[in-house]
Amino acid sequence: MGLFSGLSEKLNHIFSKLTARGKLTELEIKQAMREIRIALLEADVNLSVVKDFISRVSQQAVGEKIMNSLTPGQQVIKIVNEEMIALMGSTNSALEVAPKPPTVIMMCGLQGAGKTTMCGKLAAMLKKQGKKPLLVAGDIYRPAAINQLQVVGKSVGVEVYEHGVQKPYKTALEALKVAEKKGLDTVIIDTAGRLHINDELMKELEDVKREIKPTEILLTVDAMTGQDAVTVATTFNDRLDISGVILTKLDGDTRGGAALSIKAVTGKPIKFCGTGEKMGDIEAFHPERMASRILGMGDVLTLIEKAQNAVTEEEMQKLEKKFKESNFTLDDFLTQFDNISKMGDLSQLISMMPGLGRNIKISEKDIDEKRIARFKAIIQSMTMYEREHPEIIKSSRRKRIAAGSGTTIQDVNQLLKQFEQSKDMMRAMKGGKRMPFRR
Amino acid sequence: MGFFSKLKESLKKTKEAISYKLNKLFTGGVLNDEFYDELEMIMLTADIGASATETILEQLREVVDEKHIRKAEDVRTELRRIMVEILEENPCPEYEYPLIIVVAGVNGVGKTTAIGKLAKRFKQQKKSVTIVAGDTFRAAASDQLTVWAERAGVRIVKHTEGADPGAVVYDAVMSAKSKKTDVLLVDTAGRLHNKKNLMKELEKISGIIGREMPEAMHLNYIVLDATTGQNALSQVDIFNEAIDIDGIILTKLDGTAKGGVVLAIASQLQIPVVYVGVGEGIDDLEEFEAENFIDAIVS
Ligand SMILES: Nc1nc2c(ncn2[C@@H]2O[C@H](COP(=O)(O)OP(=O)(O)O)[C@@H](O)[C@H]2O)c(=O)[nH]1
Ligand SMILES: [Mg+2]
């Protein structure tokens, strides 16, 4: 019926080969894992992380009984999803607080990762929580980096300490004294972006760490990072023993596989995400959201759940049988519309699929709930006989039905046409494929 | 020594080791799956992406079959040829003056830095250059660009923060016309590609240039960070919808990322890589060399 076609296409593509019920076989899993491997690679999860992950999931999936409520495809997605969430860790993103103030947060990362902006966001967030932050300008290399931090600090109403171009650890030490004197309880140190292979600059960070002993060392990583995320994160972690990770630019359309890679190789928690240009655009990290995003499915799982609750197993079996016997009637069509309505606000469901906005092939008319309501009214205005023998609905009956349902003849024509199309589609499927909302 | 020549030097040293490694993967003179797996791994790790990698390897298998290739080193040569061809298929633009280059891209990829480096480059070729501070969005963006203008020794046209970038560009174009400036380099706000406003802003800038200075050669370059993975495809795709992208500047190649995604971009979107950024210094910009770039990947 075109509904959710973009999404189901993707699912079908991955799982059309998996039809058997009962237990998942090794061959089926192998086929599915190949597709999942590609999906993860296209999402920029690091190759070796993908390999590890796939072998873990396969082991778990072999012999797993398919739950009554799920298709094999959904079952595999469920396992993959759960494993991914487990790997990415908890939502616990609380910042450590130093036993004796000030708490010191040191930022680090590659050039252009978004450290300075993130400093501002953290300051704004902490301020809102009643803390008294101080920003410290430690990027002495990039032109106007200090000005940038000052502008950012001003916009969130947080003081900025800077001391021009001198060794960053010196500026940081001075800042600690300033914080103490002014009773500021959290010091956030911005640092210059640097390549992990630049030994001299990595030493500079080690110096800051040794002198300041920060409470938190947060590695800021661009969510769009590719395979190299692993090398970068490993090196920073090896040299600085970071305490956590921040992912930036998640408001883009990236699938963000770097999140999985980084967590896998460092074991350090991902604490926050940057989700926009404004200083308030910072969120705690949610492994579930990240997992469905990496899988490129938005909240498919929520969707599957909703579909399950809306349609009972018997209803589904009855419909499927009718599909196969190809005596699917307008009355059954009505049941289907009912099921769709039960699933709730469709446009909201669609919007739960982040990143799909551009790719999804759902046209406006597919999600037009008014249209579905109209179709329901039309079928309800038909006699039982008409519903079972739509071929007899000629012009006078159409007129009557339109009048009875408060619609137009065009609407009635449209419904009948769509019904015929659906039947054609079913015939084409030769009873092999499952219905869209198969439990 | 330049980046690519340094690269060539260091590659010479590793070359033998590689051939040995690949040759070991031959069993009885037949290329086994393990051999292709190894190649696949090399390519995927370079961010070429699953689908482009598959296409390239398919092509490679065909050629290897056809030509009855039996030596690992020969396979590598073929693979290298296929990839170089993909990159060289789309020629870089030949500059004519007056020239206006609009530099676009997402946040933090290195647009402003690239403009500074380009300015120096054109200046060295005895062109008169003006930098245009079209990023009126990011905090202290025009301060940063001003430093680069000073370093390169070129003029800069800027307004205050939050000003309309269209107005800055208009002013710059007007003064370029009266001063007979050879090259205008337009910096733009780095914002994520899925933001409608930015795309409108770029369309507007492009429109102003086309209308006010139709006689100038107008090019749009997108800056991509070599560290970026498959999302780079989407970046180019969407920017390309707003303004026709004529070329890519691939930055941060001095790190450990290989930037292989440009292969996928070149084959899918027919856009050439024009320059590479290889550091934060003003001279760290080089013309793209497909052969050396590929050598750095298949090594
Ligand atoms: N290592 C390295 N860093 C670069 C390169 N190009 C730019 N950068 C750095 O990347 C950061 C962001 O650059 P910037 O020009 O401000 O990016 P924009 O936001 O796109 O204008 C700065 O710290 C630059 O110094 C490059 O080729 N190599
Ligand atoms: Mg900039």
C-alpha cells in the first residue's frame, strides 16, 4: 500500500531472504550478517569493530528462536540493536565533580571537531545547573581562536580567562587561581585542535594534564568521522587516559558509526552530543537512539512495537490467508485501514526516523490520515455484497456511496483503483511475501 | 619538500614489503579470496566505502580474468590504474581571470584556512587577490580570516558579525570590478549541509556573482575533511544541489586518514579533487595528484 515503503524496502532488501520460521539457521544468519556488515560500514563503523561485532551477534543469533511476534528479519534487527546498545553503554553522562573545587574539565580533539563551541555549550549547561563556570582559552595556535572563545563566553554569560600566546598549562594554572579567588567552581579548558600524530602538540596536552590534574578529560569527536576515528581515539586515550567522549554535529544526516567505534576501542563513556548551532544544543548521549541511527532505521523498533500492538495475530493470519486465496475483499481492506489508524499519528511515526527524511520514499499522500478516514467512510457506506464483489460497483452505486459517505465520486474511484492495485500487488507476491504488518 | 613528493619517498621504502605481503596471498598462482579480502580491507579502511569498494573490486576481478594476470604486483598495478582513472576522469577547471572562487563546506573542515592558503598561491602567481569574509555567522570568523589576509598579504572585504553575507559579496564584487581584481576568494559560513538557510544563502551569493560579474569565471569549491567518512558523499550531494560544485579541496591529509571517500564521490558525482590541504601552515596546500594519492591508499 505504499505505506512506509522507504523503510520496508530497506528491511525487505536486507531480510527478504529470511523467511523461514522457527529457529534462525546459520546460513540465514550469514546472509543477514553480510547485509548488516555493509550497513555498518556505510555508517562508518570501523572495519575491525564491525568484524568483532558481527561475530558476536552471529553467535548469539544462531539457534535463537524467533519470537512469535516478530519476523526473522525483525528478530535479527532486535539482536543487533540490543547488542549495539549494550556496547555503547549507559545513558549515565554525569560529569565528575572534584572533591575539592574547582572541578576542571579539559577538552581535546582534532582540528575542527567543535571543541570551542562545545566549551560554550558545557558552560551554559553547567550554569543552568547552578554551577559557576570559568572558560579558559588554551588554543594559542589557530588565528582568532581566543576571540572566538570570548564571543562564545559572552553569549552564554560566562567569564573567559585568557593570557595570549603562552604555554597552555601556564594559562590553565593561572585560570585555576582566578577561579579560586572568584569562587568559580568549574573550570573548562579549551585547547587547540591537533593531530594525534603530532608528538609535540600531544606532549603539550600531557603537560596540561600533569600540571592541572583535570577531573575530566573529554575527547571531542566529529560524528561524521570515518574509519580513522579508531586511530584518533586510541591515540588520545593512550596518551591522556581520557575520561569520556563528546560527539558533535549530530544534527547533520550522518549515521555516526564513529560512536560505536570509539566506545569499542576506548571503553570510555560517550557523555554528551552536540545537536545544533545554538548554545543550548547539547544533549546527554542516548545509546538506543544512536543504535537505531547507526542502523539507519530511526525508531524502527518503536514502530515494530506499535505495529504489533495494533494488529492481533489472528487478524493477521486471517488476512494473510485471504491474500493467498486471493479473495481479499474491500471489507478486509477496511480492516487494514483500521489497523493503520490504530497505529496512531502517522506523520509522527514517520518523523521518528531521523536521517531518512531525504531518502524515504513516502509521499505526502501515503501518510494523509484524512485520506484514510475518507476511504474508511467510503467502504463503510457499501453493502456487504458490494464489499465482496467490488466489480459490481458501477456509476449509480458509486454516486450513492459517495453521497452516503460524504465524499465525491472521484474519491470512490480512487479507492477502488487503489484496492485493485493492492490486489495486483498481492497476486505478484504469489503469497510468498509477508504483509507489511505481519506480526 | 612537498607533501606528495615526501609521500613518494616514503612509499618507495614500503613498496617491497607490500608486494611480499600480497604475494604471500597467492596460492599456487591463483588469486584466492583471501587476497581480495586483503584488498577489500585496505580499501574499506581508507574510507572508500562498501559500495564503491565492491564496484572497484568487481571491475578488478574482470580485468584480472581477462588479462590472465597471475602476479600480485600486477594486480596491484591494475587496481591502482582503475582507481586513478576514476579520479582523473573529471578534469580540474582551467583558470581564467577575473576569477571568483566560492569556498563552501560544513563546520570545521578548513574553509577559512584553505582560503588563506589559496590567497598566497594566487599572489605568488602575481595575481591581485581579495578575500571576502562571507562567514558572518561564526564567532570571530572574520577576525580569523583577517589574520590569513595579513599572512598572505592580500586585501579583505568584511562587514560586521551577523551582517548579510550577500551584502558583503556584493560590495566585494563591486570593488573588484573597479579595482580590476584578478581573484576573489569568498569564505562562507560552515554549517551543516542539511540546514535550508545556509543553502539559500549560498544560492543567493551565487546569484549575486552571476548577475553582477557575469564576465568572471565563477567556481564553487567544497572543502572536505579527509577524516570524514561516508557522510562526505551526502555533503557534496546536497551542496551540489544548491550551487554547482566544480571541485573539491581535501584537507587534513597530514593526519592518518586517507580520504578515500573522494573515490566514491568522483565516480558517483563526477567532481574532481583540485587541491589537498596537508597542514596548518600557509604553504600547506598542494595540487591534487591522483597517482600519489592512490599509492598512499594501496600500500
Ligand atoms: N592538520 C590540518 N589542519 C587543518 C588543515 N586545514 C585546516 N586545518 C585546521 O582545521 C581547523 C578548522 O579550520 P577552519 O579553516 O577554521 O575551518 P572552517 O570552519 O571550515 O573555516 C583549524 O584549526 C585549522 O587550523 C589541514 O590541511 N591540516
Ligand atoms: Mg571558517
